[in-house]
Amino acid sequence: MSAFVALDGVSHVYAARGGSSGGTLAVDGLSIAVENGEFAAVVGPSGCGKSTLMKLATGLQFPVKGTVQVAGEHVTQPVKIAGMAFQAPTLLPWRTTLDNLLLPLEIVEPHRSQIRRRRGEYVERAEKLLASVGLGGMGSKFPWELSGGMQQRTSLCRALIHEPQLLMLDEPFAALDAFTREELWCVIRDLHAARKITVILVTHDLREAVFLADRVFVMSARPGRVLVERPIDLPRPRDLDVTFTPGFQDIVHELRSHIVRARQ
Amino acid sequence: MTRSEFYVRSAPWLYTLAMFLLWEAAVHIFKIPTFFLPPPSAIAVTIVEYWGPIYRNSLFTLSTTLIGFGLAVGFGLLLGLAVGWSRAIYAGLYPLMIGFNAIPKVAVVPILVLWFGIGFLPAVLTAFLISFFPIVVNVATGLATIEPELEDVLKALGASKLDIMRKVGIPRTLPYFFGSLKVAITLAFVGSVISESIASNYGIGNLMLQAQAQFQVPLIFAGLIALAVEGIVMYWLMAVLEARMTGWAQRSGFAQT
């Protein structure tokens, strides 16, 4: 069986602004394979095409060369089985937290055609999900009444509400303070463990990558491709304490040296 | 009510009163003749004396303004959504609209008169022409500034462009839209009065023109006051509407201290 998310020899060029020739080569010869249920982290120097990887894997962009497969199918349109969360929570300020969570259900099938009839059921599901990330009873608040960390939790919930098989996270914790960030690592860790979904996390934070991932991919400077693939064999469930062990630190240092080399 | 809150509440009335008092005092102190700048007291007397014509013409101006404004809201909203929807429509229409907006509307009135005669219709159309531009620009801006990440989140779920427009584009455009109404309504008054003073037998613009011909300077100023009052009332209505419809967008406490 092939991998759940498989990019094979992918190159992607962004057209230069204003048309004409000479676009930017964002990724070149990028190959990556993520197994079903695996937690993959992608790290690399800034501007290495990590976000391009996200867009390619979700069918928001299509490569000029190479193939992208998700769940065994060639990606020719947005994949619809993915949930996404970004550095900015991008919640809708005119909707309550609960209504923000229901947004994906108003769009994705089969929920879209059922949301009128089964609204009560969906609301219950959303409230359960909120409770699972420590936001029980916050559904009626507006996003701007929540703290940054709570907004990001809501954003994660929105990415998960339609029970996607693939969760794509683009530096979701980069804007948070260190303590909130570590709290949310545990939230993500538990969600992944409970739901057995495939996660691809793009991050700058090596500790985050090592703590959460089964495998870490190190990308080269632009145009990006995978330089190193590092399995993380720390036993699960992992506790935050593991981040202070020598074994953990060694892996972080090893990845760091790869990135330093990639930047040169 | 606290002390500072009381000051904030009464400030609009106090400041307005102060302006009229200063005006009155200046006219007396510098002995400015009434035919040059009448004092507010003389204007007040004129308003009472000519209440009938002022009232009737104000209503006329208000009606042409509101109809023109209503057209501007409808067209402006549609055109703004179209311009925000497609980059091609944007590229095609934008220079046209800017060029059109740069034309002084006073220059268009003679053409409108040529087509529609004098009076009601040219006033409505001038009000419409002058006030629809800010609505278009604001609606289009609201759509153009959708966060690309949010667009990605929805697209990855298989959302169509129409979905994104309905769920995100239009709601997030509303604060821009209602904000533009405040600008547009005051511009609409400018438009209808311009048209009335050039080509109409009714309206405040026409009243002021006749008062000028007869050298009734206090009556000219009475007309200006009537316009200002109508303008303030309509602006206030738009502001209330804005606060009601888009309260979520106005949570800053910036100007409250």
C-alpha cells in the first residue's frame, strides 16, 4: 500500500507578479511520504517552501512537475478530507466561537445538506470538541473575547470538526507565548492519539517537531526539497518532561545542525 | 451617569451652542452688516418667518437626496460585489470609475437637464452619481482584503467562490459598506442641491438661489442651516444603522477616553 500523503519529485513555480516569465521556483524535486495515522513534522530555513508543501498536499496548488497523491488518489482539486490551521487563527469575528466551528460543516458534504436538519447534533459535537481542548462552555463567546491561546484552540477545533483524515498545521503555535505553546502541544498530542488521524505539521520550532512527530523532515533552502528524514523513536505517550532529557536534546541538536547546513 | 460621561453626552449640544454664540458675538463686535454675514438670531427669525417654504423645499430636497442615495446603495453594492468578485472586472471598471468620479458633477447637470428636463429627475440622478463611488470602493475593498489563509481553509474543504463570498466576503464587507453610507449620504445632499440650484423650481438649492437674487441673505443662511440639520439627521441614522448591523466590528475603546 502506498503512503497516505505522497509527493513524488514535485516542483512548483509561483508565477512572477504581473505575468511574464521568470517565476520563483518554490520547491524542486520534493519527495515526501507520510503514512496513514502518522504525525509528520516539516522543518527548514525560512522561505524553503514549507507552505507550498501544505498547498500542494491539500490541492490548493498543483505542481508543474511530479505527482501528488492523497489517500491513494491523484490530487486534481482541493482534497476535502483535510482540515487546516495556521499561525493566525482566522476566526470570523461576527460569529460566536460555536458558529465558527460549524462553518466547515456548512461547506463540506455530506454535512452541508444536513446541517439544517441535524443542527442540534452538530452543535453537540462542536461543544464536545470544545470541551476536549479545554474550552467547555465558551461556545457563546465571540472570538475577540478569547485570549490568543483560546483562539488558536478554537482554530484547531474548526480544523477538526468535520472529522478530517488529514490535519495540516502551518506554524499554528508560532504566535503564542512559550507556556501556552507547550499546553497546546499536549492538546494536539492528545487529539492525534485519540483520533488516529494523519498530521502534517510545518514549524520553525525544532523542540515542537521532535516532541510531537513520529518523523521529522528537514527541508533545504529554496528551492525546497527534503534533505533529511529523521524518525523520532521516543516512546509514546510523551510527557512534556521528555523535552528535558538528554536523548531529546540530542535529536534537537542533530536537526539543528542539518538546518544550519541547509542555510549555507 | 458619571461626570465625564455627562460631558461626552452633552458635548455635541454645548459645542454647537458655543459656535452660534461665537458667531453672534463676532457679528456684533466687528459690526458685520447683515447682508454680509447675518447673526444666528436674524437667521432664526427668518426661519420662523419663512417656515412654510423652508419646510416644503427641505422635504423636496430630502426626497430627491434619499431616492438618489437609495439608487446609489443598490448600484454601488452590486458594482462593488462585481468588482470584488473578479480581477478582470476590477481591472476593466476601475479606471472608468475613477475617471467618472473625477468629473465635477456640476458639469453633468446640463446634460441631465437636456435628457430629463429640469426639476426632480436631474436632482435624483446627480445625488446618485455623486454618492455611489464611495460605496463601490468600500465594498470592493472589503472583499479584496479577505485573509488568504481563511480562503485556503475554506477552499480546502471544497468551498466554491460563491460559498466564500456568502460566508466570508459579504459579512466582512458590511462594516466597510455601512461606513461608506455615512460618506455617501452627505455627498448625496451635495449632489441634489447642486442640481437644484442649477436646474429646478423646487428644493433648498433653488430656495437659496432665489433668496440670493432677492438679496435676502438671512434666508440663504436659513437654507444652509436646513441642509446641515438634514445632513446631520441622516448621517446619524446611518451611524445607528452601522452600529446595529456591525456591532462586532466596533469594539475598540480608542476614542472613549
